[in-house]
Amino acid sequence: MSKASKCTYLITGGSGFVGSHLTDALIARGDSVVILDNLSTGRLANLRPHPNLRFIQGSILDELMVDELVHQCDVVVHLAAAVGVKLIVEQPLRSLTTNIRGSEIVVEAAHRYRKKILITSTSEIYGKNSSGPLRENADRILGSPSVVRWAYSTAKAVDEILANAYHRERGLPTIVVRLFNTVGPRQSPAYGMVIPRLVRQALAGAPLTVFGDGTQTRCFAHVVDVVDALLRLLDHDAAIGQTFNIGSADEISILELAKLVVEHTASTSGVDLIPYHEAYEHGFEDMTRRVPDTTKIRELTGWAPRRTLDEILTEIVNEAREELAAAMR
């Protein structure tokens, strides 16, 4: 079922990596977008000026501002969150406050004005469950609450539980999506995102740093494919009240990924394996596999990722080369 009329979307965190691509897609199809972003990880350079785009610099912790903006819009897409393993490990308190209290404020405002809301969660929800491919009802397997990574996973679980409770008890139209590794243009290497970091190391002729033994596997989906999935769910009434995995099911080890990056950049760099205790604070834990089962979204909407990892790497390498050339001019 597709939507009939043009809408105004409020996107929290809309100048970030995923949010800016979603903004482009919504504006391209004739919708209007209002972005609320504090620019802590987003960038104004990610946004193209357009008459149907309005940007407000501010925080999701500002209750009055959130209330006013939700009131003015038809649909809320809640993307604002502390993201990236590096940021979460280094600033756990800020991450918790943003991810729990911020979501509470946005969801409460959506309920107040009866606005449909899509909440972006994360594959971190599954914790150490490496049984792969993970269905939406798979068990969460977490380590100690003293390990920051599981605190982040728990914060995002609270967001999901909050959305589900508002849907069941108060009839709020909610959609929850769990994003697995999403990559593509505009993704910053600053927050521990693996592909932008490896590509820039290769282009600089520096060793590519891989944490642990490199056998841990991940799946990478292009941001344009992920945005396509978000739009299909936003436009489908049957998605309301449900949770969906969004990601690619093509699995690759991080060591193999590093070797692919070396090939794509024609770099002479080697690969350095860095033990976790050197890369992160004491007690950091990783998961050996993280593979989504995307049957649910495919059966509802027909969605499947289209871009291959080779295509993704070619695009990211080209973007990084252009950035380096511009910086040297």
C-alpha cells in the first residue's frame, strides 16, 4: 500500500549520514522535510538547500522545541542518537542520556499529536548472539552492564520497548527498524566506522588496523538501499506496530574486508591486527558474527539490497580520493 499525498517529515538527526540520504529521497519525491540536529555528528555540508527543506539546529533533549516541531509535521523519523562504537565507549553517559531521554521526549511528543513515528534501532540489540542470520524475535545475549557496549544495546532496547508500549497501550502508530552495518557516501570515519577508516588508511599508505584477530564477520548495506527500505516501510500501513531488520546478508570477515580495501585502493599498505585491549578500554567485548534475516521486510514490501560490496567500495574510495584532492588544493 503506497501513500497518497505529500507529507511533511520531521527527521531528528537528519543532517547525519543516513538522515541526509533519507532527506534527499523524500524531497526528490515531493515531500517536505524539517530537520532537528545538534550537529554533534551530523554536518550541514550533507544537506542540499531546497525550498522544501528546513533545518533547525537544536537538541532532542529540548522538550519545547521537539513539541513544536512534531506538532508542525505529519510523520516523525527518529534517527538522532549517539552512534559508533568509538563514541559510545568514550562518552557513555552522553550516549545514554541522548538515546534514552531523547527518545522518550520524541515519542511522547508523537503521541501527544498522534503522529506516526519510525524509530531507528540497531543490530547491537542482539548483543553477543552470533547464531546468525538473526530474526527479529531472536534472543538478546548480553554481557555485564559494566561493559559500555552492552549499556548502549540496553539503551536502544529501552527505545524499542517504549515504542512498543506506546503502540500497544495508547495506539501510537510506531515502526521500529534495526539497522545493521550501513555504509556509503558521507559516512564519517571519526566514530569508529570501519570502511571509511580502512579506506582512508589505505589511501594514506598507512597500515590498515583490524581489531582482534579479524575473523569476526559483518554485512554491509549501501545507504541508498537502506533508505529505500525505510521509505517502503513508512509508506506501508501494515508496517505499523512491527519491528524490522534492515541490512545486507552478504557476510565478510573484517580481515577479508581490509584486503578488499587494499585491492580497491591499489595501496601498498599492510594489515595490522590490534588486540581489543589496546584499541578500547578494559572489558570491551565484540561479537563474532552479525548477520540479519531480512525475510520479514522482504515479504511485506519486496525490498532487497541491490548494491554489492564491490560497488560500495568503489564509490567510497572515489569519494575519499576526491576529499583528499580537495584538501590538498
